[in-house]
Amino acid sequence: MEVLVRLPLPMTTPPHMTPDEFRAIGHRMIDWIADYHTSHEARPVRPPIAPGAVLGQLPTHPPEQPADAGEWDRIFDDLQKIIVPNLLHWQSPNFFGYFPCNSTGPGILGELASAGFGVNGMLWATSPAATELEMRTLDWMAELIGLPERFQFGDTPHARGGGCIQSTASDSTLVSLLAARSQARAAGADPSALRLYASKHAHSSIAKAAMVAGLAAGPDDTTHLCLIDADDTHRLDASALAAAIDTDLKNGWYPAWVCATLGTTGSEAIDPLADIATAIPPHTWLHVDAAYTGAALVCPEFRWMLNGIDRVDSFCFNPHKSLLTNFDCDCFWVADQQSLTRALSIMPEYLRNQATDAGAVIDYRDWQVPLGRKFRALKLWFVLRHYGREGLQAHIREHVRLATWLETQINGDDRFVLVAPRITGLVCFRLASGDRETRRLLEQVNASGAAFLSHTTLPDETGTDRYVIRVAIGGVLTQERHVRSLWHVFEDFAGS
Amino acid sequence: MEVLVRLPLPMTTPPHMTPDEFRAIGHRMIDWIADYHTSHEARPVRPPIAPGAVLGQLPTHPPEQPADAGEWDRIFDDLQKIIVPNLLHWQSPNFFGYFPCNSTGPGILGELASAGFGVNGMLWATSPAATELEMRTLDWMAELIGLPERFQFGDTPHARGGGCIQSTASDSTLVSLLAARSQARAAGADPSALRLYASKHAHSSIAKAAMVAGLAAGPDDTTHLCLIDADDTHRLDASALAAAIDTDLKNGWYPAWVCATLGTTGSEAIDPLADIATAIPPHTWLHVDAAYTGAALVCPEFRWMLNGIDRVDSFCFNPHKSLLTNFDCDCFWVADQQSLTRALSIMPEYLRNQATDAGAVIDYRDWQVPLGRKFRALKLWFVLRHYGREGLQAHIREHVRLATWLETQINGDDRFVLVAPRITGLVCFRLASGDRETRRLLEQVNASGAAFLSHTTLPDETGTDRYVIRVAIGGVLTQERHVRSLWHVFEDFAGS
């Protein structure tokens, strides 16, 4: 039997979406997102999800033909039926895990506008407005969080200091470390004698940056990375840092880089910046990782933790955590641009241009590891214009108020133990009845879908690591009733 | 005289955009983008822009108050009056600079959906659907470009190979280099004896990765990085590579990593992969950087350049260049996942979870330098579903057709010299009248705003570096008439 196969004619015109199709499907996507954000309470924060559940619903092979008239209907269907039921819903008002990852109207529209422009801001010359808007919004943000003027461009790119947007705080950690190494090398230090210092409660991205930079063979290699003990509130012990540096100097090491954390991931401990600043040698690069807590600096009542900032070489925090700006948006500042660009600059012929050659502009590719970069300043600009200083403060103060309320409940109930001072929005506690019970509480809450929590371990007063629940309050949609409901869940569990 | 100052009451509720406001402003932004993309021909590709022009139009200080009713009108005004006149318009049909940076309807809507979800896919557990959709779309893409099955997950995360989305090819270069170092270390190599190899025409991100990894003190440090000579079509000379490795081995070096470029930035030279594969020792990591040209592999007629792929350890290309997916989207595959994750994995307590502990899932944070990551698979999924294999092929073949047409004109006119073989969409030429004239042509075209071109230098047959114009054809909106107009501009100039 002969089978007749009708072969499609090869296409000569790519099936680009027409402007009218883009308008129609775009409006629909906007509405879909608005519906998604107004329907969180009708679904579990973390649905029951098994590995492979999504893979099993996706075709094994890619589509051959372009979309027909019904394909975008099917795409919206798949979003609803395959994606939504298999996501952890970070924007749910009942999401209290990790740290917040704020997504807002202005932030989403900034991402949209950036995608629409589709420019690559690697050089000033490839996107002047992208570069200059980023410079100005970073200056604005520096002012909003109370950073000294030496971290700002002001009216000239020839200023010594300035800021840029990195993808994450991990990237800021890495580039500050590379700048420190470059500075040490310029000072004549032996690259094999460099030492780096951070609290033992500092973020894992520090050990990872050391691995990337070739200063650690693995996560536990402390040849070059010295993790400093903490006090009983999990803050870096500045006298232990001073002692470690003293010993290292005597042994021929070169203290190249110190990271002070303002808000550790485990418990939001605030390292004593002023004490650290006086504990370190003049040539040592001092980086501040304020990834989470930095957002709260828009409120002057939290600026006490900036005491010591005049000694700081670089500083970062993530507006994509609690400051209403969609991921990815880490703000990173240096006091001396050249110390950074010396470590990262490279100029192939195909990127040469007059503005760069004249030294008249900032080329942000020299501030980061990748070459290409998005127009991320738009979303931050939209957020700052939409909220204004007062709106940002209101968001922070509201979640601090809710966290304080939860802290008060915990402190007033001896079935619960607050395990670290609450600073802004993170509340860390355990059950008095023991680690197993604390873990069971977390697992029960998460499995119920009523809320989502994450955990860590922290040493108790005897130095024993205990299982700890972290409640990070700061979601855009989180209101008082969600925190009250969470507390009732805790109470019910403890009483059972 | 007493001055009465009315202090604003502190806000208690953050001024979040309501769902209705989001719908209204969102629809307006969608329409604004559609209008932007349909109005490119009415404006210069590169407007006349002076450093500081944007800074000078932006307020020095951030806004204090939240947006009033008119603020979003002013934001749209500012987009039109401050941003648009000061951008290089990468999406213009007359943009032929650098490489394309495709922005499409499906790509933009993917970015929008991703921003709407606002999830952080650092772990499978923090975004199962994001992880599994990425696994599947990377398998699809591997199939579409003809990569062997060993680079795919198939139906299990326990497969040896697999892919992920990195931000840029620079990131792929860096992580493959880190994997190679880790592998060399595991094989007992002295980390200070590692040598890396690439063509002297390879991308600057290779020297930058060496700097980041601590294997180069600066862009010109060749202690560990060996740049290999090219043949007269600018392809890496595999016999020179073999000789360099031979000499290095005799001198106690450890050849750790080789990068083959499929499509150099300067001239789209295709390094001879099969010859490279046989020239290197068995333990050497072979990475392929196909950042630009990889997109053309959706068409079988270009797969000859994959000869040798069975020896390759990692491979990347950028759908955000010519494959219709918004920046950032670099697809990166490894043949052996563990060789990568061994170099990048680190597990703090606050990220521990059952799925990871059980080894049942892929945690993409172990495939990259940063911890946090976006739901970037959505935009790639939308693009693949919208275009299908045939639509992708049609896009590539159309721009290859236009580039071939331009090449033919240049070859038929002895005022112009084609300086490198045209492979897919990049046409490189100079004027027979000399470098100064070639540069003047580029500057005149770019200043006119009628089109935008970029340049490089390439050695001529005597080995002398010559100024070269690069015409990269592959914009979403670029049609035959735009390329014909460009050629007429070239002809007019040459005739004057």
C-alpha cells in the first residue's frame, strides 16, 4: 500500500507575531497576571509536587510547526494547568520562606518595558539612556538608604564612586573580591598569600566566590577563607577578627578582603560594622553584604547599623528582596570605580568607541563578569517613582510592625523560644519541646499549603545547633490577617 | 515671622498598584511597546547623543511622595522624551551592529509572565515547574540544533548530561572553565600548572574568565592562557594547537581546557571542531562557544560544523542573539552534570530540603555562579511554541538569504573587499581604497542614523590588521528592502 505524505512547503517568511496579535495576547497576559495575583489565597502556597510531575506533562519533542490560531489558548491553558499547580508561590501573602522576592506592578512593568526596548547596555555607546538612567537611579537609591556621597556619581562619571545593578548579591560578593585581589596585587602582595574574612554566619556565596576566584578548592577549603566566630546573637565577633588578622599577619598572610554582613541569612544578625572597620588594616578591602536588611535603610531608624560606613569600599543590597523591585536587582556601590574596573576591564577591538576612548562615560560591562547586560534600571526607576521615599518606608515599616507583633506573641508564650533578636522582618524561633517538634511544625505547615516557611540551624546558649524556623515577613500582599493566621497555626500545633 | 510647615502624616499602607491600575497601565505599556516597534523607521537608529544628556534631564534627588494620579502619564512621557531619543535602537530593522539581540512578541511575553510569577528558581524545591520546564526546553533546543543525546536529560534528572539557561556566553565560558579546573584538580593536576587554549580570535570573555578564575592577572597575561594562531580565514589552526599542547606537556603544564569557537565575534570564523577534538589529550575539557552561530544549527545545512561534537564536554549558544528570544538567554549544555556541579555546589543549612537530599532533582543553582535565578525558561518555551522548528528555520534562512545577497553585491564590485567567508548572517568587508575610507564610511552611516554598523580589525593576506565593517543581518524587523538600502548607501559612498 502506498502512503501519500503531504510535505509542508518550506516557509519563506518567519511567522512573527503581528503588532495586533501582540496587543491582544499582551493584554491577555497582563490580565492573566492580575488574576494570578488576586487568586493566591485560593491555592496552596506550596502545592504537593513530585519530581517529574511537570516533565511528564510536557511533550518530549519540540513543536515542528508554527503556532496555529489556537496555540496561545493552549499556552494560557498550560500556564494554568501545568505551571501554576507545580510552583512554590513566592508572591502568595502566606509565603514566609527564605527572604521575600517582591514582585510589584511597577516592577513587572519595568521588566516589560525593558524587554520591549531589547537593548544591550554593555557599553554606554550601546545604550546611553540605559547607562545614565542606571547611574541616576543608583545615586537616588544611595541617597534613599543613607550611603555617603562618596558612593555616588553626582553629576559626573569622573566621580570616584558610583553604583550599578548586579544580578544578585553573589555577583557583588564576587566582583568585590576580584577588586580586592586586584588591589592587593597592585600593592605588591603575593596572590597566594591572600586571606579573606567573614562571619561563620555569612552567606554561602562567599565560599562560592572564593571557589570561583581560585582561592578555595571546595566549600570547606579554608586555606584562604577565614570564617570568624560570632557572639551569642550571631554577629561577627570583631575582637576575634582582629586576633585572626593579627595572627595571619605574623604568619605572612595578606588580609585582602573582609565582608561584613548586615542581616545574615540565618537570623538577620547585624555585624558590628564600626568595630570591624577599626579591626582591619588600612589596605584591606571592606565589603558590606546587606542583601536583605539593606532595604530597611530607607527608614532612618535603622541607620545605626551604618556606623562605620566611612571605611567601607563596597556595599550591596537587593531591592529584589524587600524593596518592591522584581528579581533580578542587586544594587552595588564602590567608593573607587577604578579599583573595580581595573579588575574587570578588557577592550577588544570590536567594542572600541569614541566615548570610551575619551574616558567620558561609564561602561558598565567593566563593573561585572558578563559582557551583555539588560536595561534593568527601568524597573528600579518605575518602583522609585511609583512609591517615592514615603511609599518605600511604609512598606518596610508595615512588615516590621507585623514581625514585631509576631515576636511579641512568641515572647509571651513559653512554648516558643525566640532564638535571635528580631531586627526588621525576620522572626526566628524554635519550639521549647525540641528540634524534632520544631521540624514537624514546619513540615506540617508547608504540607498544609496554608503558609510556607523555611528553616536553618542556629547554636543555642550551650553552643548546640538547634533546628530553627525562619518567618520572613515582607511580601507585597502580606497583611496583618495573614500573620495572625500563621500565629494561630503555630499555637494550634503547640497546643496539640 | 513664623512659618507653618504642614508635615505629611506618615503612611501606614504602602501605595501598591491596585489590580485595576495594573491592568490599565499594563495594557498601555503593551500598546506603547507595539507602537515603539512599528515606528523604528521614523527615527535614527542611533540618535545624536552626548554624554550626560540623560543625566541632565533626570532629577538629582529621588521622589519623596508616592505617585499621584498623573505620575504614570509623566513616566510614559519621559520614556518617549528622555529614553527613546537617547538609545541605540537594537530592534530597528536598520540595526546591523555587533550581533543581533532579537526581541519578539513571544519573548517579551515570556519576560512578562516570568516577572508576574516572581519566583526564584534557585532550587528545584523553590520552583519545581521552573526547573522542569527549563530541563525540557533545553532538551528541545538540543534536539533542534542537533546536539547528541548525551547532552540531554531525557526522562530523568539522573541522566549524565543536560542543559540550563545562563545569562550570557561569558557565564558559560566561566563555568565550563571552573568545571575543567575542578576536573583537573580531581585528576591530581597542580592548579598552578593549568593551561587554557583558544583561538586568538576567540571572544574577550575567555581572557576575562581567566582573570576571574585567578588564572590571569590581567587581559594580557598569557601565563595560563595560550592564544592559538588562526589560518587565513581566521579559524583556529588545529596543528598549531597540537604543537602548543605538545610543547606545554614537555614543559610540565597540564592542558586543562580548550575553547573552540563556532562563529568568532570578529568574522564568524568556524573553528575546525573535528581537528581540535583529535588534537587534544583525553583529559582536556573541550568547550564550544557557538554564541552567535549556534542559532543557525536549527537548519541541518549548517550542521557540518558540529563534526567532532562527540568529543565535546560543554556547548553554548545564545538564543538571545539570532534565535528570537529576549536577552538574557544563553543555552549551556554539559555531557557530565557532575563535572559541573562538583565545581559549583555548596549546601548551607538554610537551603537543605528533602528533594535535594534524596538526589531526585536538578538544583540549577549548582550550575551557575549566582544563587538566585529567574524563571527564564518561559520565554524560550513561548518562542519555541510560537515559531516551531519551521518558524525558527525560516527566520535563520531569511537572514542568511539577505546576507548572501549582500555578499554577492560586495563580491561583484571591486571597490569593496570581502574580508572573510560569509557563513550565516555576518558580512565583513572593507573598502579597497583603504582603512581610513572604511572607517569614514562607518562613521558616516552611523552619524546619519539611516543604519547602524560596528567594526573590528582583521589581518589581511600580508598579516596587516585592517579596519573592517561588520554587517550583522538577523534583526526581527529587518527585511530585504533594508539590506538593499544599506547597499545603496555603501555604493553612494564608494562612488563619491
